[in-house]
Amino acid sequence: MTTAFAALRPPPAAEQRTLLGDEAFLRALEQLAMLVRRVTRPGLNGEHRGLTRSNSAEFADYRAYAPGDDFRRIDWNVYGRTGALFVRLSEAREDVGIHLLLDTSRSMDFGQPNKLAYAKRLVAALGYLALSRLDRVTAATLTYAVGSRLGPLRGKDRIHRLLALLDATSAAGTTDLNAALRRYAEAGQPAGLVILISDLLSPAGFRAGLERVRAARLEAVVLQVLAPQELDPEAAGDVELVDHETGEIVEVTLTEGVVEAYRRRLATWGAEIERICTDLGIAYHRVSTATPIERLVVTELRERRILL
């Protein structure tokens, strides 16, 4: 089901601050860009740092200068009139589609800090980053199918629509990432970069879905979001484990031995995810919800060459 969000009101300012962070973080986001290795196309509005760059001199628009920009593109006449640095954007720049896919299945509603709340903040940050670079941004929620969808959007003034989508999103439904990714890819998406934000707790797996994404000429990044309680549980004696998606309850005794066996299984699972993503040419990064969003985006994703 596709839901139109054009009529949604922007979320309150307090909610926007919660999702986006402070002004310093926004300024840091504006100095970053997505790294897309091969699927870009010429267009009017994109201003993207990929591996290629147009040399066209046809003027299209201005953007405020950010550290790292080519100083040769600064318009000194504008600086002379205003005292502010702006760079000239040309008409044949890379036009990049950014697809932000958020897993909103019930398993995401877990942990302290909560996985879904963290993932929504991450989508907001990446969306603001892309919109500030004039990329085309599409966002969609996934469970066993494609849920709500928004976009494509362009320009920072459209961020309120993305925030409205996130504000209206809650965890519901079971997970089938293979089916959801296949349906998204087969809907005729424009070439670009898919960023999947999920805990990857999909009983049917996710490889076939990612293969379909790549077959559709879409680059992909997988950001796996897990809670600290999933990454490093403590021996807590007799407990009940509840499957958030099925409601199934399993009674277990969490001894040191059981926890150590869990950690080994988790390491094996992580290695398998790494192998799948490497095979498909997909960037992968696992993150704990205990990691501050600012550190994840500004430091870790740049170190992994997912952002520039």
C-alpha cells in the first residue's frame, strides 16, 4: 500500500529537533555527501560528490560554500556584493537518487535505546544530508511488503515532509525483507543508492532481496541497527524471551555458558552478513543504538567510505 503524505503537517519543532539534532550537527551534515560508485545520470539539480564530476560551465544555481568544495567554483562577484561564499552549480552535474528504506517491523520496537527510534533519527540525518546536496530523496517503510512511501523530494525545504513521514511511523507487522526489497526494486526505481536500515531479523533472509536491488541497477548500503541488549546480553538467570513479531514466548536460563554460545552465534551471523554483502558489492556496517547518531554519521560512516 502506498500512502500520500502531501497533506501531513510538519511535526512540531520539538519533534524536528529530536529527529535532526542541533544546528551544529546540521551544519556538519551539510558538509558531507553520499558516495555512489557507478549509477548516476546527468541532471539539472544534483550536486553530488561521486567518483566522476561534470566539467560543464552552464550555470544552473547557487549553493553556500562548504569546506571541501572546489574553490574555483566560488562566485567572487556574489562574495563582493554580500560577503558570503557561494559556489556555482552547473547544469550537467551528477543527479543521484537516494532511496532510504526503513524496516518498521515489530522486531525494531526493542531495546534501550530503542532500535526504531534510533533508525528514524538516522533516516532523518541521511535525508537532510542528501536534500542539502540537492539529491533526489525517496523514503519508504518495509515489513513483509513496501508500506508508506514518500518522494522523490529535492531541496532542504522538503525535509519537513520526511520528518512528517517518520513522525507518523510506528513498528507493526512481520518481516520479509526478501519480498519487500524485491517489490521495491521491481517498481521501476530510478538508478541511485539504496540505504537499507534494519535489524535484518528476517526469517526468510534478505540475500535474494538485495540481489534484486542490485539487478535493478541500484547501488546499496546496509546499515544494521541492533540494541546493546542484543549485542552483549548479560547472564540474568531464568527469563522469558518474547518474539516481538509472533508473540511466541520461550523460557530460558541465561547462564554464562548460554550467553557465550549466543555471542558466538552472533559473531557467525555477522560474518555471514559481511560475506553476503561483499559478494554483492554492498557496503555493510553494524551499529549499536548506544552509538551517538552524530558519531555514527560524521565519523564511522566516513571511515567506512559510505559518506564523504
